[in-house]
Amino acid sequence: MPPPEPPHRPPPDSWEGVRDARAAHGVPAVLAAVRLAFITAALLVAYYLLPVDEEFTGGTAVILVLGLLAVLALFLWEIREIEHSPRPILRAAEALVSVLLLFLLLFATVYHLLERAEPGSFTEPLTRTDALYFALTTFATVGYGDITARSQTARIIVMVQMAGGLLLVGVAARLVVDTVKSALRRRAPSEPEA
């Protein structure tokens, strides 16, 4: 008696395979999207509600450095989680969004505090929303020109954000992609990819 045939599995690049993969990964993808929405909302609520209206001092500079170290620690922890995740692609998306958002909110907070401590550091007073807008336009390198750094301290912080943003986009994104590829290679060929 011949051994039973394994169940038919369509190739992953066929329409049937894509449909099967979507069905198998629909729930995890939805859960990942919900987690990302929750993380984004929680970080934005914290940014707007936490009482960070003190002046920019040497202690604030230390907080910036510690915040950057926290972003780095979060990123390294996320890399480890991607390596061990059953769905490394979804985990990588969560990691990049979380780290990027934390990075932007950290600089937005510093810009807001700096403008309160040294009025005139920017071409206009910065509310929290203005500071977040400026941090995002700096990161995106679009720089509309409506808000610019005037003081030397503000320009130094903006340069640190620019360098950090380039590292985040270049080095960090490459590391995440390589980690995802490595995690996918380690998986058994019968496991779904995502």
C-alpha cells in the first residue's frame, strides 16, 4: 500500500497560494495593526498629557541623551524579538513604527522645552503640535521653511536629529530587513512566511 500523499499546497507565488497565505495571516495582521494603533495612540496621548513644561536645562540635555539611549535599547530589544517571532515581517513593522514614533516624540519634546526656555530659538513659538510638526518635517527632510532653528542650541539639536534620522533610516532599517531575512531562512519550509 503506497504511503498517503501529503495535502496539496499551492506554490506561494500562485494566486491560490496568495489567497491561502492571506487567510492564514489575516488575524495576525489585524492584531498587529491594532497593536500599532494602540502604541501610536498611547505615545501621542502621553506626549500631549505628560507635564513636560519645565525649562530646558542641563538636566533636559541629560534626558535627551537618556531618551536616545532608551530608543536604542528599544530598537535592540525589538531586533531580538523579530529574530524569535513566528511572524517576523509583522513584528518588524511594529518595531519600526514604535522606534520611529518614540524618536520623533523625543525630539518634539526637546524642541518644545527649548522654545519655552529660550524664546526665539525658532522662527516662531512652538506649541507641542508645532514641535511635533517641526520634528517630523526635519525627519522627512521636506523642511517647508515655515519653522527654522535660530539659536545655536536649537541648530545643534536639529543636527543631532538629522544624523539620528539618517542612521534610523539607513542602518536601522537595513538591520531590521537583514534580521527578518535571517528569521525567515531559519524557519522550516512548511511554515508560512509572515
